Amino acid sequence: MTARITIVGSLNMDLVIRSPRIPQPGETIIGSEFQTNPGGKGANQAVAAARLGGQVSMVGRVGEDSFADALLENLAAAEIDATFIQRDRQAASGVALIVVDDHGENIIVVASGANMRMTEKDVEAAEAVIADSDVLLLQLEVPLPVVKRAAQIAQSHNVTVVLNPAPARELPPDLLALVDVLVPNESEAALLTGLPIGSQTELEKAASKILNSGVRSVVITLGKRGAFLASSDYKSKIYEAFSVQAVDTTAAGDAFVAGLAVNYGAGKTLPDAIRWGNAAGAMAALRFGAQTSLPKRIEVFELLKGEKPEKILGREA
Ligand code: RIB
């Protein structure tokens, strides 16, 4: 079954410099390569979901600049329905400044531009598309009232709501109560709960606090350690990550969320969907950039079957 996924979220142009390390405040260092890559958590998750086999629509806002043209072309290349992406004359397209170090770690600062000018009307206009979806996928790079309105519409049509609460921020209980699957990383889960995240016991405590707020299932991503699932339907457990030599972790989290959403939306169990998410995230870390790094379904399938990542990428001698 093909999952129908609607994403309400951001589109950014990523301006990326490779650097030997992340600079300290006030420091200037000489980096190396510079790239301009399509990004934004919403668009990354949309492209990842499409490459992983989903039928994808995106609701969002861009400016009337050349970045917008490139961002929309990239969605079109992935066969994503962009009917409900507005062009805003009053604002520039979102931009993210990114530094990636030699270990594949990054720092990111976003100038949201048109993304933060989305309104509840933008999602109300897309109600029929949301209603016709298996999963509504949300992040926090657009205004919170927009996220909440989209989740309300989805819930009223029995559409599964998956929220990736990134970038980290506190969330109102009435939004959490609309969420079926919450997918925070460790720092987002710590901020949401006010609790430390590390050991299995700490994960259990934080997850149970999140579940008490009305979320049906929580999946806390743990980077190299994998992902922790807590839900009333399954025994709490860490699902191990695939071990890869990361080149750039930008959008690895987005690939995880999309892998989970596409497979859960297609009727797989949450543990199976998490395994797909782990494999999609690992494959995304092997290539540079955001949307440039997102894997195809066949690549993720091969990793899940036990193929070596280098062989999948065709890098093995
Ligand atoms: O999750 C990675 C993304 O975060 C980047 O593509 C950047 O645009 C920011 O939104």
C-alpha cells in the first residue's frame, strides 16, 4: 500500500560551509567547500517521504525569489504536489546558514522569512488534501497556530498526526493532545519534559510524562544509539541505529521521521516503521547536504536486508 502523506511545514535554502570544526563565539576560521542546497525540515521530510515511496503533498510558503524557484523545482522533481505552497510577495524565502564539521556534525541558524507568515487559512484551504491522507506530518518551523490548526483538521478526519517537535520549544497541552506519534530528539524531549534524557530509566520517565499529556506514542531519536519507543501498545524499547561513517548528519533526523511516517502510514507496525526510520536516517548521514542526501526506498531496503552502506552507495572497490 502507498501511504498518502501531507506535510505542513517549512522550505529553506541551505547555505552550507564545510569546516574542520564548529567555530567558537567570536572566532573566524577558514572552511572549505560551499554549497547551496534545498532544505527546510518540512521540505526535507516531504522529499524523503516521496523518495521512500509515499504519495506526498506539501502545504507551505515561499517568497517570490530565485531560492523559491529552486525549492519548488526540487519538490517537482520528487513528484510532490505543491498546489498548496503559496508565494508571498512580502517576504523572502526561508534561509538556513549551516556549518558542517569533519565529523559530520552541524550547527544551523534559520531566517524563517515566508515560512513564519503561514496562516491558519493556508491549512484550511488544504483541508481536502489533509482529509485524504494517511498521515499528516508536522514540524515547528512554521507558526504554532498553523501547526495546531493542521492537527485539528487531521484529527477531525481520523488522519494520523505525526509531530516532529523541531526546533525545540515548549508545547501547549492542547496541541500535544492532538498528536498520535511525537518524534522528538533527546534535546527536544528534555525541553518538552524538563527532565534529563540519557539512561533507559530517564527515557522511560520522560516518555511517560509525554504520554500523560495525551500523545498516543512517543519515539525519542537518540542519534547513534537509535530510537526509543514508548506507547500503550508496545513494550518500551530502544531500536538500535545502523552503524555508518557519517559525512553530514543534516536532515538525517528528517529522513528518520519520513521513513517512520511513510511506513506507519502504509500499515506497518510502529516498531517496523522505526526500523525503516533508522535505516533512512543512516543512509542520509552518508551523503552531504539536506535534500541532496535523502535516500531512495531501494537503498533503505538494501540496508535493512544487511547490505553494507558503502556497497549501496557504490563506493566499495
Ligand atoms: O533538519 C535540517 C534542516 O533544518 C535544514 O535543511 C535547515 O534548513 C533547517 O531547517
